[in-house]
Amino acid sequence: MLRTPSAKWASRALVMTARALAAADESLASSDITDAWAATFGDGYADATPRGSAGDASRDEDSPVDVVARTEDAFVRAVSMHEAELFASGLADAWRGVNFEAHGLVAGPRHTLSIAVRWHGPNAAVLWEVDGPPGLRLRAPSIDETFVANNPRGEGLLRVGV
């Protein structure tokens, strides 16, 4: 088993590596990396990911990798092999009332996610489509504790409030 890495984006790096190896038709290597990720972070790695507002501005010392990783993480964060959190750091004030979408986001070693948000007053309608094997659960506990989605595609209302 790997020791828990201290690099800011270690979990995301392992997930992305597994995805890249799978795309290169290196299924054994991808599986090994996925197993290492699950053993290291798979019980929920939320504490291993830097916290901050989804709308945090990039800092001067951030590398392009940090900016991309933080941006992707603002939309979806892999929590385990079978669960991902939407907007795990919350919705930035600048995003409220703005319709947006994102496609091909990595939601875990075996899943990608496309999402769209459309506003209905103070609440956000979220539309999603998961690509990968069945069984990925989507949650949004930082916004709406009641939101849980088990279907590979669908729509639901996030009760964002004030």
C-alpha cells in the first residue's frame, strides 16, 4: 500500500494517470493505479484535497497544473470508487445565477462526467451524464445534503438557498 502522498493534487494525479493508461489501452497498468488510488484515498479522500472556495482566484505562485486541477475539482471530486461529489467546495458567489456547463470531467478512475447548471430562482437545476461502468453515485453535500443521484444521466434540483 502507498503511504498517503503529501502533494496537493496527489489523488487527482493518480486518477488522471489511471484514465490516461486506460485510454492508451493499458488496462493492467490502469487497474494497478486504480487499486493504488483506492487503497490510498478510496475511503473518501476529501481531507487530502486542498480546501477553498470554488471561485478562489488563482494565485501568482500557482502553476497551470494547479489552476486546472483546482478548476476541475470545483466541479467534481472523486470520493471513492463508487462516489463523487459535485461542487465539493460549494458554489462561488460569482457562479450563482449564471448558467454553465462542463464536459469530460474526471469523476474517478473509471468515470467522466458532463454537467450543466441552469438556475431557477435561488436553486440550481443540475443535468448530468456519467460515462463509465454503472454504479457511480453523485452527491452534493456542501450545497444540498438531500441530493443523491445513482443514474448515469438525469436531472435534479439543488436547493442552494441563500
